[in-house]
Amino acid sequence: MKTFGRWLTSPWRRSVLAALAGALFVLAFPAPSLWWFAYVALVPWILLVRSAPTGRRAAYDGWSGGLGFMLAVFHWLLPNLHVFTVVLAALMGVLWAPWGRLVRRFLAGTPSPGRAAAALVVLPSAWLAIELVRSWQGLGGPWGMLGSSQWQVAPALRLASVGGVWLLSFLVVAVNVAVALLVAVRAARVPAVAGLVATAAATSAVWMWAPRPGLDGHVRIAVVQPGVVAGTESGQRRFDLEEQLTRRLVGQHPDLIVWGESSVGFDLSHRPDLARRIAALSRATGADVLVNVDARRSDQPGIYKSSVLVGPNGPTGERYDKMRLVPFGEYIPARSVLGWATSVGRAAGEDRKRGTEQVVMDAGHGLRVGPMICFETAFPDMSRHLARDGARVLLAQSSTSTFQQSWAPEQHASLAALRAAETGRPMVHATLTGVSAVYGPRGQRVGSWLGTDTSTARVYDVPTAHGVTLYVRFGDWPAHGALLVLAVLGAAEGLRAFRRRRSAPEPPVPPVRTVRGSPARHGR
């Protein structure tokens, strides 16, 4: 053990070890989906930071671990952004530097029971503050929030209906802190065990008493997934394949047909022939078709990604323009400064335009749907607003074909389970190339996934529900509570520092010296 301690005296070795420790959590996300690992994955990182000799070193360990975490979560960007992926991970990793200082502040040495108990609240709150900051879409959005690792755990999905993914992230970090205390600090085992018991009790209480969405029927929604279509004129050939697959739905009586993101590469006003072909599909199947147009608009300047509803007589006028764009993929933040990213990877050559408001569409058959596009499904506030505005079914149109052989498609599909559980509304995640998935109003999987090797059209019987979850009603209260905890901590630390300065003895006043250097004699 002493040899290992001497080995850690090297700053570079500590930084590498911290980065590796921070990267461990990625195994809890799809595709490995080791959800149980989430509750111990942070422990090595916490123990390393706790052992830092100084607060500054703890901040560096936090930064290095954050870099490792971000690089692991977004490793599938490396083939596209190359070295810029590492640069972005390093910049985002800075968010964990204050968290590292707090870990050392509360866990270093032999913390008292009170300090250990405070750590079970402060450290998860500080992590939520990090997730809140990086949830700003200009910083990449809330992809890789710790709570999203619990997408297939029924009790966790019940908790999500109360406090969203934020509450899950808080509890995951709290359990990791408790386990670290159990491992490293014998004197703090009582508060650690108490924290674990409190977590189990809260989960049980939510499971028993939190309101459940009331099931009230089914709708039949078809997903059309054409698969990878590459080469020359891929846009037209993809449309032809989508049309062919959709015709297979004739006689299956769907209530709505959903195509994936960028399923139509032409503005329908410029190509009325395509609009007529989609309308013919609507008449043949008896259902409206929700397509996704990725093209330069004829009525406004710029390129938009838009969900467009097409009925038996053509476009119905229902349209949603994507509001939250993928940084570097669909626009370059501060292009005048970061435009060089286009020379080192496949970044956006032209910034797409943003929509201005979310839309709930009337899809016929009494069905009101709320569309989102691509990584907008990572933002819990967007699905919450759609549910509050009356959407009975949440829809996502996505395409992860650029990252086809990575973990990204499965990670993206899993997010829909959280959004469904949070809102008490079923969610359909329809993609061009997989993974497509459907979840019920409690976050449970409906039917089987359509994998990245599948080209098909499939109808799902989607259960619908009524009622309002606590998360829809009260919003991101765990994140707001975390900020309040940190504000109280900051105020307490400031008051303590003020009192120390007030109680410090006055420094002694040196005697007055004469010009010759001897003490002055008063009265002479």
C-alpha cells in the first residue's frame, strides 16, 4: 500500500488514474447496460480524490476524472471530430474541478459522522449542478446523465415519475458516496449505512404511494425504418424504400405512421410530386404519415429539420421545426472562433436554423402527439412541456447512422424510456437506421427493438394513459434543491470565514523607532 502511495505522488500518474476512474461509469450505459454497476462505479474516483494531498490536487483529480468521463461517454464522436473530441472533453472536464475539492473537503482524513452525513447531500448536489450546467444545449446537452443508466429498472422509473432523471442521478451519486465511506472510513459507517437505508426507504415509499398513470386504451403506431442507404442519390433512393415499406402497412390499420429523422431530403413545396406520393400512402393505409424534412425551406431562408404531418390530401399544415441543434453536427458554436473544426472532422459546413416553439399535433383518430427530433429527447424539459400541453403520445424522429457501429444508437433509444416514465406518456423512438424503440407510459418496453441491421415497417400497439406525474407538475425540483444546498453551503462557509477573521487577535504594533534605530523615549 505504501508503494502504491509513493506511485501516486507523480501528478501525471494521478491524472491518468483519475481519468480511467472517471471513465468506468460508461459501462452502466448501453450497450453494456450494467445498471447495477452505476452504484459503485464512482467509488474508485472518489477514493482517489479523497486521498489528494491538497485541495488544488483534488481539483486536478476532479478535472482529470471529468475528462475521462466525458471522453468515455462521447467516445463514438472520435471518428468524426477526431482530436477535437479530446479538446471538448478536457474543456467540459473543468466542471468537475470544484466537485473534486468538495470531495476532499468532506471525505479527507477521518471525517466526523456529521461531515460524512453532509457529504451524502452535498456531493450529489454538486454533481447535479454539473449536470445542470452541461444540460445547456450549447455545451452538448444532457447526454450521459448518471440517472439515465437506470432506464430499464422499474423502481428507478417510478422515481423518475417523481423527480425526473435528476432524482435518479442524485441517488446514484449518494449511494456511491456511502459505499466509499463504508470502504474507507470505519468511523463514518453509521451515517453511510443510514444513507443507504434512507435511499431504500425513499424508493419503497415512491413505489407504494407515487401516483401511477392510469391506462385508458391503445393506439396503433407504425415505425418505418429503411436502414442504411448510401451512395449516389441516396436521398431519392431512401424515399423510394420508405414508400415501399410503408405500403406493407396497408390492411394493418395503423393510427399513425412515423418515419425517421431526415427521411425526406427535399422541401415538399419544391417537390410536390413527393408530397402527392406520401398523401397516396396516407389514403392507402388510412393513417397520417409524420415525415421529417431536412432541406432548405422555400418560404424561409436556411436549412431546417422539420417534422411534417402529411394526410390523405397532402401536408396538413402541422409542422415542428427542430429547436435544439446538435453542436458541431448541425451548427458550430462561435463559428468565427471554432470554425476550424470543419478541417479536422465532419462538422457542419453550414449552420441549420432553429425553430421557435414546441408543437402538439392533431394526428387524427383523436390522437394528439408531441414530436421531438434527434437529441432533443435527451432534454427532460422538452417532453415535460409537451405532456403539459396535451400530448398523449411522445414521438422522436432520429438518425444515428453516422455512429452505426458504436454504442450511440442504443444509448439514444434508451433515453425514451426515461422520458416516458417522467411524463406518464408513451414514447415512440423512430429512426432511419436503428435502434428504434417504443415504451409505455411507465417506461416499460413495448415490443422489440428494431436493431441497426433491420430494414422494415412494424406496427406497435401502444398503451395510452391519463393523469399527471409529479415530475410534470413540479418540474426539475431535485436540481433546484441541489442549487439551494450549494447556496446554503456557500453562505455557511462565508460566515465561518468571516467569524475567523473577526476573532483573530490583532497583530502586535511594533515600537516606534528613532532615526538611529533605537526605541523612541516619550517625554523627552
